[in-house]
Amino acid sequence: MSTENSNNAQNKLRMLLIGTRKGAFVLQGKPDQSQWELTGPHFLGAAVNHFVSDPRDPKTMLISSNPGHIGPTIYRSTDFGKTWKEASSPPAFPKEENGETVRHTFWLAPGHQSEPGVWYAGTCPPALFRSEDDGETWYGVTGFNNHPLRKEWAGLDLGFEIPGGNILHSIQIDPRDPNHILFGISGGGVFESQDKGETWNPLNKGIVSYFLPEPEAEVGHDPHAIRMHPLNPDLLLTQTHTGIYRMNREEGVWQHVGANMPEEVGDIGFPLVMHPYDTNTAWVFPMDGTEIWPRTSPDGKPAVYRTINQGESWERQDNGFPKEHGYFSVKRQAMTNDLNEIPGLYIGTTGGEVWASFDEGQSWEKLVDYLPEIFSLDVLLI
């Protein structure tokens, strides 16, 4: 986004799209953040893994929903969420005897700016799907789904399952090239295609996973989130089961920048956010990853950590958060930013709260609470 566009964004309404364990909600705020209005729920009782807007056409929104007894599906709105229509053919494996079944669609990603109507979806068990008609019908990306090494790459032959199931997530489309795609697999690692999904290769060199028989194996790792910087798509960050890593794609090796986090906090967590206009700045939300993995804020003292030098050092940002007994965490899709000149930051917690910062993390305020457990946040300016 240009500076002119970011300045114009300052005068726009914010819409926060909130996916939760029990439905979807919309939180709308005025440009000066003086007033917020919560609407919904949509699909009350259904698990909403991802609720996202289309940056190419903001009035279009998609929801991946799993009502449980009905089965996973996709809903689409073309009027800012006022009305919804179910996909006629949601992501599904070909019907075969003893074949795989999509348990839920976990991740939704709009396609490249040059490809209006194109979307990608990641599922559990790990598979990649594509739509070319704005989410109405979906088909499998056979280059990955039919790959002879898919089950190994997807962690489906480990003899154990990631809690909640192995998932394909963090689908990243290179803004320079619609053929260049990255994603992560829980229990598999990071994978990359240079030809729009026809062929794939692991991209895990440098990641060390102590839980593997071979900690530096080519596959079998557990990335929690992956981000590609919009201004420099060769700059990659990933938050994994074993820490925070940075890659210069031209070098092709992950560097463990999370080792620079305070030892008493560690670098275990799920979400991460890159500053949209500054390639040096990013934020993470650590959680307690010791012993039995409580998955709460370390010592019950929640905080965001910011780097302004690509992970060489980190600073704690906790102004506004509880000083003690704040036992929540933030899931991988539940931390995001807007595109204002000074980007707003937003987190949704496992305790059903939405927090925001409008000064790059220096201070935080709670916008809403008492929602169901928050799975995802997306933000648009209208």
C-alpha cells in the first residue's frame, strides 16, 4: 500500500472479522477508535476456523465452518456479511472406498491480486484445495494431494497425531508471482511450489526439532505460522513448535532468531505478525511451552514481544494487559494488523477477548470480552 493509500485508510471504518469455537462475529469501529459495535453471531454453535475478507473485493467474505453433525463446509458473502450462501462443492477428497475425509477446512487464503475469484484452502488431514469462482466450488491441487510423499510430508505416518489433527495452514502467495506458493503443515514442515502447485519441495533447512529422531530432518517439523513479507517476499518468518526462525529465501536456510528472546519467556507460541511497511519489525505472542505445555501466557503475565531488527533482539510490550493471572493464549490465526500508516494490531484470545493496539504495541486496550474461544481474526478498512 502506498503512503497516500495508508493515509486515506486513517479515515476508514474498521471491521474485525472474528471466528470462534461457537460462531462468527463482526466488530466494527469508527476511524478514531472511539466506539466499537459487535454484531452477530453468524452460524451460532458451529466452529468457525477461519473468517476472512477478500482484499481484492472487500465486500466479499468467506467462512470455513464445521457445524459438527452436518460436516465441514464453506460459506460466502458478497455484501459485507449481511447474507451468506453455502458453497455448492466445498473442499473434499474424491469419493473412494476407504478414502480420506476432510475433517475441517482450517485455512482460507485469497489468491494473487492478478487472479480475482481465486482462493486456496488448507484442510485437516493436510491437503490443498483451490477455487476459481470465489469459493463456490473447490478442487484438489493434485500436484500436492496426489504426491507420492504426501503422507510422509503431512506427518500422517508418524504413529501419532498433532492435537486437533494435522493441518495445512499459513498459505502464502508471493505478491510478485502467483506461481510461487508456500504453506506449513503441522507435523510436516514448510513446503514450497514455484509452478502454482504442480511440484513441491520441503523448505526446512535450519529448523531443529528436538522431538524428531533426526532433529534436522528434511520433513517432520511443526511450524505454527509462516509469514512472507509483502514488501520483500524473500523475507520469511516462521513460529514453530521449537522457536522463531527467519529466512532470506535466497540463502534458503532458517536462522533461529527466537534464541534472542528472554530465556525466562522462551520463544514458543503460535501467531506472528509482520509490519506491513517495515521489513525489520514483527510481533509474536509467546506462551508457556514448558513441561506439559500449559499453552497459557508465561507466568500468567501476557505480553506481546516486538523486534525492530528482524529478530536480533526483542522487547516486551505489556502495557494494558493483566499484570498477573492472565492465563490465556492466542491461536495462530488470531493475531493480525490493519494497513493504516501506523498499523493497528489486534489479538483474539482463548478467553474470548479482543485486544487492540494503535501505537505499534506500546499500549493495549480490550475492545470486547465474553466471546467464545477465538480461532481467527481478520481486519478490513471500509
